[in-house]
Amino acid sequence: MSGTLAFGSLDTALGRLLVAVTETGVASLTWRDTPGTRARTATQLGLPAVDDPDRTGEALAQLKMFFGGDPHAFDLPIDWRLTNPLQRRVLETLYERVRWGQTITYGTLGERSEAGVNAQAIGQVMGSNPIPLIVPCHRVVASNGIGGYSGGSGIEVKRWLLTMEGSLPATLDWSLEDGPSAL
């Protein structure tokens, strides 16, 4: 595949996020915007980076609305090239079916995506999700609790996101502007 890659970044309660968008759609979202992260992402995708704010604008606008507490569903084209067929099947199912305020267990996601794998394998797919938040792996929970999370600074990020979306009850001192360190 040929083409180019445009980067955009957004300051959030979780830090400065970096989104990478190809001509096809969003291909990557990472938790830190650094020159090294940009270089690694461009190398992974095999594409030269270009300055194209028009291409990244909609993804950044929807991320800003998300962090503002707007319970919309992301409606962005996705470039799945950083996924294998199993990852794509599971992550597409997650992206299309699990909305704001909802959670799904690892096992149920495996069943709904007809992936033919166990809950542990679904957890591995979640841990390798190249587009977290937009493809909401934080909404996938264990059958006996919150489960793990490798995004951002870990499980407290997942807890904060689920609280923001109303899936978990907020503590009395929780606020949208405070990041996970406030939990």
C-alpha cells in the first residue's frame, strides 16, 4: 500500500494523545506524542509523514468531544493495516457494537465476533489494539471484575474511562477534568 500518514495531537486528562491517519482512516492512536513515537508509527505503517491538518481534524474533534463527556459513538473510517485477521475481526466487532456506557466481557466479545478463541486470547487482542479509545478496548472487562489494561498508565486509566462513561460509579471527588491520578 502506498500513501502518506498525517499526525495530530490533543491534550487530554490522560495526557497528550497522538493520532495517525492515512488516506484510508485512523490507523493508530498512542498515549504519548514524541518524535520517537511518530517515527516508530511511520515505520510500522511504512508511510512517509505529511502535515495535513484537514485529514486529522475530524479524529481530533471527535476525541475532544469524547473527553468532554459527549456520549457519541466514534464515527471515523478505520485503517486496519496494523492488525492481523483475528485482531481485525474482534476489534471491528468491538468498534461497531459496544457503545458509550456499555461493557462486554472478554468471553462474550469472543463469541460475538465469532473469533473461535478463548477469553485470554481476546485479552491479548485488546492489549495489542493499535487504536485504543476510538476502538474502545477499555470497555472489555473480565467476567469477575474490571480486568486488565495496558493503555496509558494502566488499570487506573481504564477505571477513569469507565467512570467517565458511567459504567462505574464515580467517587465523590471524581471530576471530568481530573485524570486517573485523581482516583
